[in-house]
Amino acid sequence: MRHRRCRGRFALLTGCVLLQIALTAGTPAWAADCPALEGHYRVESFGPVLGDSVTALGLQMAGFRDSEVKITGSADQSLSFWIKSGLSGAMGRQPSRVLTRGVDYDCAAGVLTLRQSTPSTRQTDEGYLEGRSTVSLTRSGAGLGLATEFRGGQRSTLYSYESARVSVPKLGTGRILREGIRWPGVQEPRPAAQRYEPVPESDQVRDLRRRLDGLLAGAVRIGGLDDSGTRVRASLSASRSEDVVAFEDRLREAGLVYTTARAPIWTNNQYFMEFVFGAEPGGTARGWHPSVFRVQEEIERLRSPMISVRKVVDADDGYVAELDVIGDEPVDPLLQRLRSGTPMFRRVELIDDSPQAERRNLRLVRLRLKTG
């Protein structure tokens, strides 16, 4: 290309020089905003970020263990995504997805951000959150960095049936969660496999395992049992909330004493929980004290559609439940059902019932509950 000749005063010199640099450069200046994502990567770090990422990218078949993703093209124009699904799969002969800049994504400061967010959920210590996630990609050494920005909160179900659900947001539960994972390049060495040497189980652990085996009912799984000397910590998981409820009820019927180290929490498509079995050393013996999850499920079962459970917290020898009540809905019927409609609670008290300043048609009701 023949360069333009710059003439004129010094005031025009800078502009002419910049013009010649732009004309001779191979890459437009705005392309520097896009990361160089071309490469071949191993899919790792399973969890909600991976789920959101493969869904937003349209690469759901890459969500299996030992999958690989190859990216070709240039992010300043378009990118093609190729998939090898699972260990036995083969790399596709055609790209599974092609994304175009300005249509499917934007670039800024070396980060590629997808324009279309995806429905998503998160289980936190505060509760189950529903919302949407925005996915971003960037270079991470020889690997690929994937990040999500989740925006959502808890929702109260007003009515649900097989094909639909009507719900409203719970005020004050909105959260923004930012998380990230990394897919290593296929040329990077895999982590060295560590040889597992099982530790012989103590008599206390073997006895608890034997007793639990008869209570799992095929619905609850043991992840591990850890002997602390006087008590045993059990890591457990279940696929459905009703399985968790039934399991805690069976523990009560069997007379197994336990405390909750980690209340059931939904993650990776299952509920995880940790219970510590055995009486506390030097502690005062007390009756059944289920997890806050189990208590909340019982309130949810008995509440009216105009009442939703904001949260339940463990309070010494009992619980405090916070409820959102719509309009003038009375709480006395719920109190009556909690007292007589379930054998779980031996004491139910109303702490207070007060309007919420941010929403005049919503009341905050607090209850004190004690189990038998």
C-alpha cells in the first residue's frame, strides 16, 4: 500500500504519524480489547460456574468429565467452538457453536462477555437463590478462564403444579455472586494421581455405619465418616429435599442423637449435609434437634400461600423462624397447625408481628419454636 504523504505545519504532524501507523499496522486498534482465546482445553472444575458456562455457550455436551473444547478463530471477529464429549468421544468434525462479536458477545480490557445471560440458581447458607448469570471468558496462561456474575435472590412460591410455578421475589434477599474457574490447556500436565491409603475404621465408626446403613433407604448416601474421638462426623448427600426430611425423621425414630454441623445445602444437583453423631461431652442431654432445613420444610408444608419462610436460625435449644406475610393474612391458623398439626414442635410462640417499612403490604413475623 502506498502511504500518504504528510505535509503542513507541526500541528498536523502528530495526526499524520498516527495515520501512517494505523495504515501500516496489521491489527486494528480496537481488536486489542479482545482476548486471544484460540486453543485446546480440558473441561474441569465441575460446579455451578461450569453449568452456567456450557449452557450460555451452547456447549452442554462438554459438561461431562474428560471432555475437551477447542476454540478457533479470532475474538475480534468470530470464534468457533469444537467439542470432544467425554473420555470416549471424538473431536467434532464441525464446530458445535460459532459466536460473532457484536452479535453474541462484546470485548473490553481483554475480557469477552456474552450478551445473553442464562437462568441460574445458587444454594447459599442464607437460602436457595434464583436468578440469571452472565458469563465471561479470558485468557489464563495456557488455559481458559471462565467467570460468572450471578444476580438473583430467594423467591416465595405462591402456587405450583406439574408444568408451571407462580412465585414472587423475597425482599432483602438479592445477591450478586462472582465466581470463576479455569480450563487448563491440553498440553498442561494432568495433576498426579494420589494413591489413597484407607484408614482402618474405629469401632465407633463401624458401629455408626452399621446403624446408618439401615436408615439410608437407598435415598441418602454416606460420603465419609470421621472419628473425632468422642463423636463421629458424617458427610451425607441426597438428591431430593423429601429424602432429607424422611432421613432426619428416621434418625429420630431410631433414637440416634446428632447435631447439625452443616445444614443441608443444594449444590451440584444434590443436597450436602454434615451431622455429628453422639452426645456432646459434658453437655446437657436434650431431645431431638433437627437441622434448620428440616424445620423450614415443616413450616413450608403447613403454611398458607400468603405466607413464606424467609429463614430459620438455630437459637440455643430452639429456633427462630422469620416469615413474610402478605397483607392482613392472619398467622393464628399457622400457629395452630404448627402446634397441633405436626408432632415436631412441643412449643410455638409468636415473638412479634410488624409491618415492613420498604413494603406496606408485607409484614415480618417471627416465631420461636422448640422441638420435642
